[in-house]
Amino acid sequence: SSTKQILDPAFQGAGQKPGTEIWRIEDFKPVPLPKSDYGKFYCGDSYIVLQTTCNRGGAYLSDIHFWIGKDSSQDEAGTSAIKTVELDSMLGGRAVQHREPQGYESDKFLSYFKPCIIPMEGGFASGFRKPEEDKFETRLYICKGKRAIRVKEVPFARSSLNHDDVFILDTEKKIYQFNGANSNIQERAKALEVIQHLKDKYHEGVCDVAIVDDGKLQAESDSGEFWVVFGGFAPIGKKALSDDDVILETTPTKLYSVNNGKLTLEDTVLTKSILENTKCFLLDCGSELYVWVGRVTQVDDRKAASVAVEEFIVKQNRPKTTRVTQVIQGYEDHTFKSKFDSWPVTNAAGASGEDGRGKVAALLKKKGDVKGASKNSPAVNEEIPPLLEGGGKLEVWCVDGSAKTALPKEDLGKFHSGDCYIVLYTYHSGDKREEFYLTYWIGKNSILEDQHTALQITNTIWNSMKGRPILGRIYEGKEPPQFIALFQPMVILKGGISCGYKNSVQEKGLPDETYPGTGVALVRINGTSIHNNKTLQVDAVSTSLSSTNCFVLQSGNSMFIWIGNTSSYEQQQWAAKIAEFLKPGVAVKHCKEGTESSSFWSALGGKQDYSNKNATQDVVREPHLYTFSFRNGKLEVTEVYNFSQDDLLTEDVMVLDTHAEVFVWMGQCVDTKEKQMAFEIGEKYIEHAVTFEGLASDVPLYKVSEGNEPCFFRTYFSWDSTRSLIHGNSFQKKLSLMFGMRSESGPKGSGDGGPTQRASALAALSSAFNPSSQDKQSTDRPQSSGDGGPTQRASALAALSSALNTSGKPKSPQSQSRAGQGSQRAAAVSALSNVLAAESPRIGRQRFVFRLLFLLHLD
């Protein structure tokens, strides 16, 4: 069928600009959703979500997600899958397609709707519920996830609570967060974002917020109110295993080819070469499925592959919630490529990506006035990256054997390829805070011993400064802008001055090429901006010349500046500065290309043909943030999509790959031993990315401590510097930032053993030791928890201890304190005697009373 026949009119104009577009399936047709309804998903419906992004090269990239509600019909789900293929075809067949079952959405999908989506009951066919227009209804939610959080409404009942998860109770006047005793700190932090979302959406931003910690009664009013909503305090049962808690195992990967809708197992080693551009393939990873689509496959073949995958899920008894991702040849994501044994990187996909619809926009954006542009050279609007503050103290040491030797001021900026150097720059940032940039530079011809020594010395300096500096490893030829900008100028010379280098070339019988004070040397001028004006000594032969550059030629006591025909005026000026830097006070002869003297060519060994082409520029890539883990010694990374500063969790070590450099970020709460391993983690990641992403193995590597992030790291985030001033775990930091609250204690006066808290504690004990009365009041408790067992009694004792132990609270005058504690204990003992009288003999009253007396600090 023709393209016009298969494309739905609802998709006209889709994907023309970056952003999110959503369609709902109504009567088996896609209907555009009003933007005011974005983020609202109904359980009875299926949706198509198109996310269009513009990368740094100007190309448009598309992800299409079809979301299937848990109550959506099979026909609607099938329609959304087929319409997704049609939309992809309209966009040029390059989109990545994702099947998103409700409750099991991918992290990438959830990243479009931060902090969360909360699917609502109902749908197009059955009629919509609009809770925001109805009378307020108290709701209970469970929250799961450290970064992409999944929120699910659960029955509003005590039995829904457990000790392992985080819950949000949304009442008309107050929102409570209940932290299970065993719940994850990071999930607690993310749940606070959900509370803010609920507060803004359903309470017009005006609503009290309370934190209730499982097993603790620190804030008497909040805790008491929370349990009153559930009909009074009663111990909660153990977590019941549900489908949400089943983690699908990652099984050995299998590859199937799809032929006429039929699957055939490819029993061979998984390499990129197996994938044919005329076919579709299914990659079965157990917990997730991928459909790979060759570039020249037909739309009907792609639809048949989608149907075959749905049938595969049924035949294999896979959960209906299995996620499926479809990728087009040349646009495979990191996760897909890492499933193969090898994935050779080519530039074909990247080149085609650069020719996208957005390239014109990118070119137009680059045009404009440029300060300081020469009339003789074309205007270049070069974006200057974030650089370190100027005016700091710069120290450089050359590594020599097991020691380091400080360079004199006049030699700062001179680097030899045969040596290793340590650089420490101390400066004051915009907020007047002292900061440090510590790196070691590795020359291409340096010996391994010097490289290891450079790392050891640099680590020693870093540790002595308590991990405050950013620590970097930089290879010759990959110097980042921040490094180059410290040296004005920076010149990389041949040879080396260390004993290790001298001995190495002598042992190998190689000539010592170390830059001479006299003799012949040729230096190429590259960039002229503050961040890229690195110059390099090249072989002193005429074939090293290039019409696009300027060169400085030293021949004995003579100095020439050779000016290429297409070089810029700025290059000529910089060449003069380099000549003065290398040979101060020496007269310089200028010669334009084509006007060279015989002495010039003689110094280069005679005239020969040379290049007039520009050097190739590195491809600009998007930055990616990853979490990582090691499985059987192999590094596995998980991408954090649409990342923000919120994703840098203080308990974690993370990797930020900008393609120009790799950062290993370490949170304040990370173990010291793990911090020491940061470089090893970075090296493991680089090995991984070299194989699957074409990353250069000599890319600059940095390790960064939380609170000491430099400007060129912060630039990849919308950064709030005040966050680093708040100490504590992820939950404590978030609580302080969002609500100005502290997790250690509740509101003033709530921890003083007041009457409400004591009443709650005694009620807890009564429930724990008098099950007969509790059975009459509650039908909500799991059967196993109704026997006054040891877990329940322990929980009650903890509650009483929190209520009656005032040792950690501010003390009143001694006489008042003794009187208050005496009456408090007397009331507790009196109440307990009534509880114990009704208790079964098998519990062991004597042991219980002994423990109670200990808790009450009675002599």
C-alpha cells in the first residue's frame, strides 16, 4: 500500500519540533490529546507518546512509546502497536519504539513525566473519572524507584502497609509519608517529590506535610493522626509478595530472525555482522525483548514482526507486562549494543544523523557577530566552554623517577611527550570559595613507571587535601579546554627531560628527539582561542606543513613564521607569541606560503608536497549519565534519562560521559574504599564504552566529590549550589530542601513524652498483649499477626520506649524532671498491670516485666 494510505491523518505534522506529543486510542483511532491532559493516563485506555529531541548536531531523534493500560482491551493495545509503526514510517522509519505496560513502564518513558504518573481508573469506553472535580477522596499510594519512580494506588486499608516500602496517604488537609522500617533511603527521598506533585495538583499548593517513620513515635501529633485515619494504631503485617515484586531474571540472550512473521533461532555467537538490513530480528533477553529492524525492510514486514513478538510473549508464557523495544538499524541504543559480544563502531549512522531536519537550524544558530574577528578571516562564532576562574596559583611538577620536580615559572606551559606532569591549580570560584583542579598529564612517549608514579603522587596530594580537588587524568592530544586555558601558551615538545625517558631511548637505541635550544624544530599553531590554543612540535619536514595553519620554524639561531594561505590573522599573532616563548628576544622572519627562501626549505630538508585540508573535527555527542553494577566481574551500566541534579544521589557513585570527557561522581555518603576505587571504575567504563560506543580510550577521566563539582561538570545540569551545603542522606537532604523539615525529629514539643504520645504507646501495648479485643475492632489485620507474637510485642515496646525515654530531649529543672518521670512511669506501670492481667501465661510475664523495667530506666 502507498504511504498516503497507511498514514493516519491524526499524525500530520507530528515530530516537527522537539517535545512531547500524545494520542489516545478512541474507537481504534488515534486522537490527539489536549496538552492540558498530558501526564493523565487512564487504566482502561491505550496511548501513543512521541518524544522528539534535537541533539547537539542539530538532528532530530524520535522515540515512540505505546502505553497499554491494565484494563485496556487487547484490540486497543493491538491498534496502538500498529499505529506506532505507521507513525514511525511517517517520521522516516528511524524512531525507536517502546511497548509500555502500565506499572512496568521504562525509565525513559517515566522521565518525560517527572516526578511521576498516577494512572486513574476508567477510560474512554467506560467513562472517565475526574477526581479533581469530585469530592476529595482519601487515597493511599505505594512508591517504588530510586530515580524513575513508579506510583501505584493501593486499597486504603492498614493491610496495604508493610515494613519494606514507602507509602503516601493523601487526605484532604494533610499528606503523610509513611516510611517502612526497611524501606530504601533513596525511595523515601523520591516519594517527597511525589508529595510535592500531589500538593500542587490536588491541594493548590497549600497543604500540611508529615513524615511518619515505621516503629517510631517521634512526632506524636502526626503519628497519632496518621493511625487515627486507619481507625487507630495496630501493628502492620509482613509484606505480601505481589506481581510488582517479581524481578524477571536476565536469561542468556537469544536471537531470532523474523521471516514472514515466523521466528527462527539463530544459534551462533552474537555479533553485529549477523544482522541483515533486509530483515527483522528478535533479541530475547528474558526480562525484556528487542526487535531490530533492518534499514531497507518494508512497513508490512515491520508490522508482521510486531505481531510475531506479541504471539511470542503468549506462547512463551511471558508476563503481559513484558517490555518490548524496537530499534532501527544505525540507531541502536547503548543497552541493545551491549547485549552483543562485539559491536564495531562506524561513522555511517552518525553522519546520517547529522543530516537531519535540525541541521539547518543548528547552522543558523551558529551565525552572528563575533567580537575580535579579523577582517582578513571568516567570522567564526566559537562557543567557549566553562573555564576555571583566572588569577589563581598554578603549580606544575615533572615526574622523574619516584619524585617530582617543580618547573620554573618561565617553563610553565612547556610539556614534553616523553614525560609525565602533575598540575595543581588553586583558585577562588564565583562564591569566593577556594577550589582545586588537580590533574596528571601523560606524554605519548612516557614510560610506564613514570605514569604509575604520576598517579600515585597525584592520589597522595588528593588524599592530603581530603578529596576536595577534582582529580583528572589527561593524555597528550586529548587536553580539555580547562587544562589548556591554564597555560598561555601551551606547547607540546618532542622528547623528554626525565631520567626515565633518557634511559629508555638509550636502552632501545633510539635517537633522543628532545627539543633543542639550537638546531631545527618545527611547531604547528592550531587554535587561537584561550581554550584551544595548544601548539605542537611536529617532524621538521616540509610534508608537515598545511595551508590552513601557521608554523614556527627554528633553525639554529634563526626563527621563521610560515603563514599558510588560508590561515587566520589570529594564528599569525599567536605564532609570534610562540616564537617569543621559545626563543625570547630573537628576531623573527615572516614568510607567506609561496614566498619561502631557500634557507627555509633547506632547514626542512627540501621542498615537498603538503596538505591544504583542515583537520577533521570530533563528532559532537550527547552527554549520558549512568549508574553501574558489576555482574560476574563484568561492568553493566544503566542510563538515567533526561537527567538532572536530583539524580545525583549522595549514596551513589555515578558516571557522566560527555564523549569529550568522563566524570566519576562520588556522593558524600559513599564508602571511603569505594571512593578510592573511582578511577578503576572510570577505566572499566571507558573500556566498555570503547567497545560499544566508539569512545576514545584516551579520553580525559575525572573523579569528582559531591560538593566540589567544578563549573565544567555543573554545566551539564541546571545546578543549585546550595544543595551541597545540606548534609545527610538522600532523604534528609530532600526533606530539608523541599519542606524545610528535619528527619531526626518532628515539630517542637512532639518528642517530650506528652500525653498523646503516651496514649498511643499504651494503645499499642494493649493491642499487642490483648488480642481478643483487637479482633473485635479490626478485620483488616493479616491472620498471622493476631496472636500477640514476639514481633508485634517488640514493636509495641519500641513505641513505649520512644514515648517514655526522655534522655535525648532538652531537660527541665531536675526536681520537675524527677516528678514528671515518676508520674509518667507510675501511669505506665499501672496501665501495663492491666494489660498483663489479661495476657496468656505462655508469653512469660517475668521476662517481659524485666525488659520493660530496663526500658523505663527503673532501679
